[in-house]
Amino acid sequence: MQEEDIPLLTAVHTPSAQPIRSFSITADFVAEILVHIKPQLNQMVMESIRTTIESTQQLAMDNCAAFSDKTKADLATEIPKMMLMNAEIIKADLAKSLSQMQAQAVANAQTEFNVSLDALQLKFKQQLEMELVGISDNAKNDFKQSLNAELPTVEQALANKVHEILDAELPHIEQKLSLNIKTEIEKLIDSVRLIFSQ
């Protein structure tokens, strides 16, 4: 290549005759750009929102499924335990209630028995007293009648016995009385002699 064929830099970079327009960012320029990119932005935002919603929904569904499976598994093991615990509690409550009812029933029966027994004893006592009074009155009347019937005979037998005893004991009594009187008289005479001899 010849030297004369190489263009000079000055020739390459020589400014053209047309003036260069100055570049400035204005509000109108921004508004014009927004007008052009707004549909794309809206689409991108909507796509992002849709993707986020779908991801969230899928995650929520996955979580719900996992929670449901876990809940089912937990319920499968916990429900029998809870039912057993409730059954034990109900059984204990029933046993306690039954025990209290039995104790109350026994107490009521004992109270009723005591009341009935007291009433029966009182009735029996009153009836017995009435019968004893009747028997006593009858016995007294029978004794009086028998005594009145036998009294003359008894009085006569008693008088006869007294006379018999007196007839048998009277000589001894008279002899003893005479001896006692004689002894007392002798003592009295001795006392008188002693007084006069002084």
C-alpha cells in the first residue's frame, strides 16, 4: 500500500458541517420513555406477581398437604390415646360417683333402719307395758280375790298357831320373867341396904 493511500487522522475526525444536538434528560423525555416501557413493566410485574402467587400457592398447598399428613398421622396415634385417657377419666368419675351413691344409699338405709327400729322398739315397749300393766292388774285382782277368799282360814290358822305357841312358851316365859323380876328385886334391895348402911 502506498503512503498516500492512508488517510490522515485529521481528515477522519474532521467535524462535519452539521451541528451536534445537545442531549439532556427532561421530564418529557422520561415520560416518553415510560410510555414505551410501561406495558413491558406492567407485564413483567404481573408475571412476577403471578409467579410469586403460584409459588406461594404451591408452597401453601405443599405445606397444607404436609400438615394434613402430619395431622392425620398425629390424630391416628393421638386420638386413641385421648379416647383411652377420656375413657379412664370417665371410668374413674363413674367409679367415684358409684362409690358416693353407694355410700349415700347405705347411709340413707341405715338412717331409715334406725328410725324404723326406734319406732318399732317404742311401739313394742308401749305394747309390752300395756300388757304388763294388764297382767299386773289381773294378778293383783286374782291375788286379792284369793286372799279375800282364804283370809278367814289364814286368820284362823294364824290365831291357832299363836295360841299354840303361847301355850307352849308361856310357862317358860313366865318362869324367865319371874327369875328376871326376882333378880332385879334382889339388886334393888342390895342397893337400898347399901345406902342405909352408910
